[in-house]
Amino acid sequence: MDQRTLRVRENAVDVRRQPYWKYAQPNITMQPAEVSGAGITVTFSAPVLTPGHVGVSFRYCGRELICATVVSPTQGTFNIIETLPPTYNVTVNSTADFRIGEICIGASSDCQALIVDITSSTVMKCIYIKRYAGFTTSEKITSESAVTTWTSHTFTDEAATAFWDEAMMSDVRGWPASVSQDRSRVIFCDFPLVGQAVAESAIGLLQRFPPRLAGDGSHPRVCADVAAGLSRHRRAGSDRAHRQGCLLHPDFGEQPAGAGLRHLP
């Protein structure tokens, strides 16, 4: 691994297990035209893409797709690496008290669906982010604010959602200036656009940055997330640490920036 090469491809579908970040504003949405294929049109609700994004990985609800061409700042063609979560119009007994942005969980199927729109008193548009086959007949589904019973679903066009992100490290977004190794993991920090962020590999797997559900890159708080392979400074104390040139991490506490970190020229 050299200063600008991190080999993070793995498994049969050639997925990049790398850290991701949402550099765009949190409310900007991404909408792919299909769930699979090459040269698929992807549209953003505001300017995101630049010519430098060609070849850069993005994630839609946690699934990878790679920018192939840039048509405009709001549109490009992408090659889908992992089949994207499908969107369905879900019919339930009642949509009362459900909210856009909540995740519904099936009581028996363990299906998880992100609510992107509520179109009527009995229909809501959802992206199935876990178990793409969906809920089972008459299954009870629960969100943070409501409970209902699933009746049926109908496949529809992929929804626009704010739950997307892009590769944290790239020529277009920049590369970390410091790298370290601690407890059998590699740690990157001092990113050009997110100076207080820390990206960590999985323990014992220096070239694997485990993924998680989408939304981690756009999460508004600054916190550690070892399971995701992507951690950020805690909000409390992060300004002090930045002023003192320190790295905050829940596993090994506060350390001077030079302790165990190698600055990349």
C-alpha cells in the first residue's frame, strides 16, 4: 500500500470496503433510474458531480455504484456494483403517525424499509434496505412512532433519497495527510475537507473498511463508530483536541497528533 493506493476490493461482486462520507448538504437527494446494470442514469437534486468524480464510488442506501460519466453537475451515468435496494408502494392498514425518514421493521421477516413518502392513508413509498423480498402477509410492522399491518406492495421506480454518500478518499475530495496503525488496524486522519474525521479499518484487516447502512456519512453529530470503520471526533472536546493537535478516540484516549501518526508528504 503506497501513499495514494488503498486496495479495498473484496468478494465476488468486487465491492470496495472503504470509508464513505456525504460531502454534500444533508438534504440533497440521489435517484438512480434502475436497481442494477451499467450506464444507469443517476440524478441528484442539486449540483454534486464534477469531472473528477468519474471512477469514484458512491453508495445508495449502503449499496455501491461507480460514476462512469458526468453529464452535468446533477446527473451522471453509473455502473451498479451491488444490486440497489428496491422501492415499493407499500399498502398497510393505516399510515397514521408514520413519518418520512423512519425505518419500518417487520415483526417476523426482519425486513427493514425506509419511508420516503406517505401518499395516502393506507399507502407509503418505501425503500427496502434489508430483505429485498419484503414483508410477509399480514405481518405487523413497526417504526419509532407507529405500528400497522402490511397488506401488499407494488414495485415502483427507484426513489430519491438523502441516504447516500461517496468515497471519503479520492482525487476529487482529497487524501488524508496522516496515517497510523494501532491494535491491528490502519487509521487515516487529517482529511482536506473533514479535518476532524478519522477513518479506521476493521481489526486485523488493514485494507477493509466495513460498511453499514446508509446515512452514516451524513449523520449530523461527530462521533466514533468503530463498527462502521468510520469514526469521527466526539463533539465534546473536539475543538480542544483540534487546537492542541490531538487525536481523540474512545479506545486509546487522547494522544498528541505526532504519537504513532505518520504524516504523508
